[in-house]
Amino acid sequence: MPFQPLDPLLHAELRLAVMSLLISVEEAEFPYIKEQTGATAGNLSVQIDKLSTAGYIEVEKTFKGKKPCTLCRITPKGRKAFEEYVEALKSYFK
């Protein structure tokens, strides 16, 4: 059986880490994602923007008191893409 193609958007290490985090929680704040991935704020912002543009996650900017708060959630499209990515990856281990 041939290898299944891997979604290039999810194949990048940081984007895959963000999706892996979000698949298991309802939503996550930017600082939490930053801490868990060890990414810089600038790089994480760029990668979150790419995932958001693709429709894999939704980003909500709110305030906690007077401090800005960025919340990220995986979308149904993102969940499906992640599951397909994992299945495609399994084809490389048979």
C-alpha cells in the first residue's frame, strides 16, 4: 500500500504541537500554549495565524480585566484534518 500524503500544514513541528494540545482541551489561552510548546511569542503567533487562516482553529481575542486574552479552539475541520494526519502517519509504520 502506498504512503498516504501528509498535510503540510500539520507536518510543521510547532503547528502539530499546537493542534495536539488543542485536540485534548476545549480551549487554551496563548500563554498556556506558549509555555507547553516552548515557542517564542512571535513564532507561535505566526503559526496560530496559519492554522486559523486554514480554518483548523478559531482564535478569540477578549480581555481578562484590562489584560488582553487570546483563546484558541480547534474547529471541526481542524479535528478532521488532525485525525486524517494521524491516520496518514500510521501508513508509514506498516
